[in-house]
Amino acid sequence: MATKVHMEALSPTMEEGQLVQWLRAEGDSIATGDVLAEIETDKATMELVARGEGVLRKIFLDAGGTAEVGAVIGVIAAADEDISGIEGVSGGGGDAPAAAEPAAPVAAVAAVAPPAEPEPAAPAAPVVAAPAPVAAGGRVKASPLARRLAEEMGVDLSLVAGSGPGGRVVKRDIEAAKAAGVSAPAPAAPTWTPDEDEFEDVQTSQMRKTIAKRLITSIGPVPTFYLTVDIDMGRVMEARKSINTMLEKDGIKVSINDIVLKAVAGALRQHPNCNAQWHDGFIRRFNSVHIGVAVAVDDGLITPVVKNAHLKGITQIGAEVRELAGRARDKKLMPDEYTGATFSVSNLGMFGIHEFTAIINPPEAGILAIGGIEQTPVVIEGEVVVRPRMRITMSCDHRVIDGAQGSRFLQTLSGMLEEPTAILL
């Protein structure tokens, strides 16, 4: 019995997939569980396995093409089995424009046949008819004489129904159109069109499409407000230096970001109102802290999740983030490694960004935007001194987090970073 090869939902949020490459060709023998193709989802590149055995009889989707989840992209069947009744997606790929729907009929002029009697016939009134056929390149089919008359009489050829062979517009059609009052539109104002060598159209990746869809569900529908704190990072920098000195013999180094993530996990444990998600009809507060860490990849952004971050040490968090980030850039993450975050952190400090706001990833209720550490003049005990300062901005979903709740969380986080030993409590 034939087995249809479907575009499967290889990630929780996948709506369509792009076929990177077929790993088996038409005519190859297939066993259940064999890897058939690589599929680019909205998050990673995943393997599509066979759900039946036989021969790969037909491939409907070529490499580079896209198809919606559930679409048939191939057929596995016995070598002599009739599969003519199985239809799949076209081989060109889902991103190609679909055939245009027939345009709504346009008001035009009916052809006027020569009168049988010598008496002059009354001018034909406009009727609803199909527009003149369009040749390749968008040019209306019309005789040279009809084109010249249309230009002289000010008649729009695209609104004239042709009565010549194959719907070709001829002289009598133009004369009838003029009598019916069909006129050409006013010339359009000249517009600038860039030369082809001045730009490049880049195909939208599955990840970028999903980012676009996800973000419009955040900044608009989610009532967001922002809280910013300025933190003295002197003690954190000293602590990092001491930790790295102790770990030098093991070849291990921790970053400022590793320490920040550990502090965030500790602060969220003390403020479960911020470690929460919005769901229609209820708010879900988590006892465990699963932190999504924003990672920039070639096609956009992905947030691998450090699960149970509150139970892990700084070095373990750092190692896990680096390992997940590396596989994220190679598109090798599994779905359970980038889903399930209860809170997210985005750090752009390494790019020299002083301060920014991040967009909440629903259903999470908050995200932290971490800026860079800068030497900043501040007043301490009446004297101006220069200290390493870092700004953190928290984006809050007001349906879950109130201003006071968010402020108390940031107070706790600031205290932990300004006195790192508090992270151990």
C-alpha cells in the first residue's frame, strides 16, 4: 500500500517547511525510519524520516521549495503499484506565486456587428464583458490600426473587448468604445525605478517568517511597559576575575553574561509573579526557572532555553549557553531545547549597545534587555567618581506583572549584581 510522504510539523510552531535537500532519489528502496530529506523549520534544520517502506516512487517538492504542514511532498510505494491517483504539491516550491484568480469582469464595450440593413444602427451601450486578452509581457492583443486609433481617440485598450480572431481588438472595437465614452487614464507621473544591479532580493527564510508572525502578536496586543535600572558592576567584574583565576588551570572561563543569568534565575525564584506566562483565562506561575537566552543566527534570532537555571552553577550555565548557542547557529537544536522558557534575556552589550528595549516573546510575561558596561561618572558620598555601570531594561506584560512587582524584581537583581555573594543565598 502506498505511503504518502507529508511535510511534517517538526517544531511546535511550524506552519510550513522548506525542503533543503532530498537525501534519497526517485527509484531508491526505502525502509521505515530511513532519513528521506532535510527540512528547514522556523527554528532549525531537521530530518524527515520515512513512515513506510517500498520505493520512493515520486517526489513532488524540489529542493528549495516550501510547503505547508500536511502537504504531500512524495510517495513511497511498491515498484509496480499504481500511484497515478495521488497528487502532491507542485515541484516548483510553495514560495512561487500561485496562479492568479480570474480577474473580476471589467466594464467594456461589446463588439458592434455591421448592420444588415442600410439604415444606421444606434450606438451600442457598454456591457459587462471580459477584458481584451493580454499577450506575454502584459501587452493587450490589438491590431496596429486599432492601437493607433486608440491613441488618437484617447481610448484605454485594456477596457475594450476585442471581437477579432482570438479576442484581438480591431478598428470597429475602438470606434464602438469611443462612442461609449471609454477613455484612457491620465498619464501617470514618472516614477524612479532602481536598476537591477542596485539591489538584491533575498528569499525570506522560515525562521524570519516566524519571527515576523510572532512579533506582531507581542508589541501590539500585549500591553507592555518598561523599567530601567542602572547597576554598578564593579563587584561583579572583581568576582569574575577571581573566579577565572581559580578556574584557569581547568581551562574554564566565565563571562559577565553567565553571572547575570545566574542572578536572574535567583531573583526570579524570589519573585514568581515575574516568572510567569499569560494564558487566556489564567496566569501560570512557575516554580522552576527556565531562561531563554537570545542568540543571533544568520537568519534572525533564536532563544535556546537553559532549563532549571536556578539549580545550576555559574560555570554550568556558561557551558550550557555556549553549547546551545553553537548548535543554534548550526541549526542543530531539537525542539525541546528552544521551547518552554519562563523568562528571557537578551544581551547586546558585546556590540557596544548602551541601552535598548526587547520585545516580549508570548506567552512569557517579561524579558530583560542587557546593555554594555561603561565607565560612568557617578556621585558617591558627595564626590564624583568613575564606576563601571550597566543598564538593564525590563519589558513587562502588564496583564501579569504590575509596576511595583517588576520594580521589586529589579531591586533584588540589582542587589545581587552589586553584591555577588547574594547570588549564593
